[in-house]
Amino acid sequence: MLQAPALLLMSMALPAAGTAPLPHWNPKAPENARLLPGFTQANVAEVVGAVGARVQRSGSDAARSDLLATFPNGTKAVIALSGCDATGDGCKALNIQSFWTKSSKVPPERTAEAVAAFNQRYSFGKAFVMADGRTTLQYYLTGDYGFVRGNLAVVLLVFADQAEKLAADFLRPLERAAP
């Protein structure tokens, strides 16, 4: 689970859209077939950037900070590495998570029903309502023996798409229908 400072930084520290042009991801590029030995801040940030997302670290300690990503479709996510060695150079897993603000108009049970309907329809990630009432979408990825760079790129793109589907097809309609 993410620490409170990471959540605060996520809302404050993400760069504004429209700064530098975004690269176009080429799934057939030879580098996408490379097997990388473990997740690191550097190689994950490079792949996040390669799929057209903006990325920055959430803190000053590069080995222990989360990555904050904004994807081309507007999805914002925190990417946290885990299962790391002491230097942070050999992480075996990462957690990708997006959050939505708790609605002041929608009853909590309606939000929970929408999240359950999303989970029934889509199985890529897990959506749930946190104890504080915020909705979140989470995906946990392991790379015990390394990971293929292109596979991580696809996971990131699918996550951004699923987060947009959760917002557009399940959460925003609740807001529009609320009194």
C-alpha cells in the first residue's frame, strides 16, 4: 500500500500537460525484446516514457521513491517497486495504482456496486474502494527472473486504458446521475 506522502505528492507533483512532445511507442522496436534482469527506477521510468507517459520520482531518494506517471489519456498512476535488494537495483515486482477522489454526491454503496461491476467485466487489475472512500485500481506485476521490456510497456498501456474505462464507464456515470 502506498504511503501518505506518495499520495500527497501524486496530487501535487505531476507535471502539467503540454510541456515536451511525447514519443510514439514502437512495439516492433528491437529493444522491446530485451530481457532486463530486474525492475529499477531507471529502466521502469524509461519504459514509462517510451509509451508516451510523463514520469517523475516522488521523492529525493532515487532508490526508495515511487514513480509518478501521467499517461497520454490523462490517467495518473503511482508505480512502486518492491522485492528490492538493498541498492534498489534488483527489484522483483512493481505495483501500479491509480486513485479517484471520494464522491460527495454518490452514496458509498453505489460506488462499491460500480467497482464490483467493473471487476466482473475486466480482470486485468483489481479495483476497490479504500477505507477512506476513494476508489483505486491496482495491478501487481512480478519479474522473478527478469522481464521483457516490451511486455512491461504493454502492461502500462493496458493499465492506463483500464483506468480510463473504470472512470469513464463506471465512476463518471455515477456522478452525472447523482442528485
